Amino acid sequence: MSELKIPKRMTTALVNSLTAGVVPRIGLEHIAVGRRPEVESILLDMENIAEGGAAFKLITGKFGSGKSFLLQIIRNYAMDRDFVVADADLSPERRLVGTKGQGLATYRELMSHLSTRTRPDGGALEMILQKWIVTLQQAVMQEKGYGPEAPQLGQEVEQRIYTVASEMRGLVHGFDFAKVLASYWNGHKLADDELKQDSLRWLRGEFATRTEARKALGVGVIIDDDNWYDYMKLWAEFTGAIGYKGLLLFIDEGVNLYKITNSISRQSNYEKLLTMFNDTMQGKAERLGIFIGGTPQFVEDNRRGLFSYEALRSRLVAGRYGGTGLNNYTGPIIALEMLSHEEILVLLQKLRDIHALHYGYDAKLTQEQLVHFMEEAVGRLGADELLTAREVVRDFMDLLHTLHQHPEMSFEKLVGERTAKPAEPETNELDGFLAEFDL
């Protein structure tokens, strides 16, 4: 207990999030168990993206199996490795394509959550642009010997902005993208906040009409439902060009595409997903990673899932030698199994110690009591049910809060006396795997 050192800000986030049944944004490395091969696979994808490649992964698992947790821990790991990341949950209002702007709504959500190591909570767009401009200014001043007030400085920086943005090979809208970046620079140079804000609004996809964009910025296109993904590819190359490793998109709740009742609309979304898959697999996108979370039903249902769209089914279905129970972590689908009872037990140990650290008391629950808690949780389920980490964590946090707030209560009064002799818990070798990967 005395060896555990976690900042108060982090223990607060962990305790509050887990009590509410949601995935914490920070501190995940302190409660992670299992998932070693899944993490190894995605780390390899990241290395490829940093070298100019691209990746596409579907993370599938039943509700409560840890999809969102895995996406979040990879997001945090990516920021530590100098990637730009963005995440969004799909919903009836946010899709990949939609007749009412649902695709653009997803783009806006991703851009609002744009994050970096120094800005991990979103809203990093302007910080990224400012950092880039300062870097360009310093490079020009150093190479040309200009002072900060030199009249040629602005022109040279603007020329380099066009050079970086316009050299994005084979990507549509590159010129307009460059023009808006130059407008942002001019706003910065002239201390014209309105021009800067108009540029940011355009980049965030907030202009409603082309006329409005032409009047404000002299650009005849806007980011909309049809082209938003093209701009994500631009952003990926741009982040790589200005010194980041690339752009990773984490899109959760893919099941909301499965739930679309209109078959034509559903197929349109699957078609966009196919485009993303093909671009990343065929080298049409650079420095871009797309990670989508969803249930097995979302993928495998032949009537409404991704497998109902033959072009996707043929690309995603397991090969002849991918036998049942043999997960291929290098393929496009990572299917998460439920955590084992031993892994959940390790998780409970971590939660017990974090709760005690946060509230400043000595952890009293014994290993035998944790095993008893697990047995009670398993006993409440039917024979065909699997114990999900989400369910057991919420119940356990509730137990810890009650025991802490009501010292007169005992563990046995709340959970019940144990009747069977405790089984010896198996040694768990997964506890230290995060340290191995420097997570």
C-alpha cells in the first residue's frame, strides 16, 4: 500500500469515473490488466503509421468487455508517443454519412476532441497551428538571418505554409486547405482575431454555406457531409508534415450504424467504412490510424451488420486458417474476450488500493474477501452469462464506498458469510505487462 504513488488528480478521476461506470480519461495504466496481445498488435500499427503508413482496426466485444477501455488506453499511449488523436462516439446524430449532416457532426466532434500530449483534453486545433507557425518563423529567422520585424519574414513563412500543405500528394482539397492555413497565418501576423477565428471555424467544419466561406476567406468550398473524411486524410498528412507522428481516430459505439433502420442509409455508412478500410489498406492514406469499437453483432450480423455488405464481409471475414478461438491480432478485427476471473481479481486488488490511497486509509480487504466477492458476483449470474468487468467494478466501488462511509458495517454483513473454503488464486503474470511496454 505504501508503495502506491498516484497523484490526487488521477485518483479522483479514477474513483469518480469507475463509480459512475464510465471509462476514465487518465490514469488507466494504474488499473489495466490483460490485453497484452491486443496492445502489442496496436503498438505495431502505430510504428507503421509513424513511418508514413496507415492502419484500420475494428475492436469488437460484448457490452462491458472493455472495448472503450482499450481504445482509451491506446489513445493515451499514442499521445505519449507524439501522435495527434481525436475520439468520438457514434450516435443517431453522429454517423459516417447522413442526410441531415450526421457525417459532418462526427467530423466536428472529432475536431473538438483533437488532442496532443500537451493538450490531452481536446481543443488542441489552435495550439497545433500556433506551434507550427512559431516553428516556421524561428526556422526562417535562423536560415535567412531576419529579425522579428523584417518585412520579408511574413512572405517567407506564408510561402512555406503553402509548400507544406500543397505538397500533400494526390489529396483533394489540398489547395483550399493551404489557403485557409495561410488566412490563419495572416490573421496571426496582422493581429486580426476575426480572420483567425474564421479560419478556425472553417477548419472545424462550422461554415454552413460556400457563399459565407467565400466572403470570409476567399475559399469556394466548405467541409461538409460528403467530403469530411477527405479532410481527415489531409489532417493526417499535415500533422506528419509539421513534426507529429500522425493522426489517430478513435470512433466508438459503432453499433449505432447497425441500429440504422433505413437500409439505404445504413448501406451508405457501410460504404464510407469500406472507403476508409480500402484507403488505409491500399496506401491511399498516410499517417492515419482508424480504430472503431463495436459489438460482434454490429460486425457479424448477416442481415444488418457489416457482413450484410458483401464488399466489407469479404474483406473482414476470417481466413481459412483463422480457426474458432484462434484470434488473429494482425487482422482488421480484434475480437476481445471477456477478462478471466483471475484478471478481474487482479483488477479488484488495484481498485482496493487506489480507493484506500484516495481516501487516506489502510486497505483492509483481504485476498480471501476479494475472492469471496468474485464468487458472489459469479453466483448471481446464470450458467450462460459471462461476468463483465464493468458490472463487477461498479458493484465493487459501491462496496468500497459503503465500507468507508459506514465503519460500523463489515464486509461479511454486506456480502455475506463465506461457506466454501477459498480457492488458491492463480498467479497472474499480466500485472506487469504495462511496465514492459512503458505504458
